[in-house]
Amino acid sequence: MIERLEQDLLERMWRKKLLGGNHMRVENLLASVPGHVKGDLKGALKSLLRQGYVVWYNRSKGALQLNGERLKEIKELLPHG
């Protein structure tokens, strides 16, 4: 089962259409989040990477995107899905 913070990150990435050629650096993805929550969100992001919902677009630059091969599963995890 997916946690609430993981679901929030997936939803944010879905809204920004971060798939295919679109990507976003980790620091920009977490930019609008209060400082006391960033550590928890980084942990949730690592979990999403391990689960394969999020993949590296360019690891050296820290850019991420949604896994195009798992879009159907990701859509089902989202609240509006």
C-alpha cells in the first residue's frame, strides 16, 4: 500500500505531466514544501524510486519523471484515478 506523502508526490508529478520528455529536479519538486516536511518527502521519494513508480531522467542532475511503463498503476493510486 502507498502512503499519503507518496500519493501526494505522485499527484504533483502527474499534474505537472512529468513523463516522457518532461522531468523535474528533486530540489524543484520539493521547493514549495515547508522545511520540516522535506525530510519525510525525501524518504517518500526514495520509496517511490524503489517501487518503480518514479525513475531517474538524468541522475547526475537529479532529475526525475514518472515511470511511463507504470502509468496505469499510478493513475489508479491517485485520488481522482
